[in-house]
Amino acid sequence: MMENDIFEPFERLIEIEILDERCRVPENNTLLRCFQFLSMKTISLGEFCWNGDCANCQVWLADSATEKPVLACRTKVSERMKIVRMSREIELK
């Protein structure tokens, strides 16, 4: 299996913000797959169930007035998404 086989088909990379850092990730994928795109080894070897049962992939999204907790394995990425907090289980380096 090739690395690219794990991602949903995408035509372009979109920009999101993770902890005040701008990143480009594949459209049409869950946040957890996007994290894997950014850090293949640490996310692939992390303690994630990939189906929402463990909640180890929880992140907090911010809009203009509020923060909302979501599970990265169940949330599709969108352009200009802003992640302001992440579970300690998520390592992107």
C-alpha cells in the first residue's frame, strides 16, 4: 500500500491553522488524516482508534466567538479551519 492510498481523493491542498501555524492539507479528508499527512510517522503510530471511540484525537475549533470540541477522526477539514487546542495524544513533529 502506498502512503497516498490512505487519503480520500483530493485535487488540492487547502490552508488551515493549527495552534497559530498555517498548514496546507488535502481537501476532502478528516482532520486526523490531515494530521497524518503532516506527520505520517507520529500519527500512524499514535494511540488512535480512528472511529471515535477513544477520543484521543479531540481538538477544539474556534470561530469568531466560541470554541467547539470535535473528534478529528470524524470531522472533515474545511478551508481556513482554525484549531486552537489539541489532545496531548496528537504529535505533529
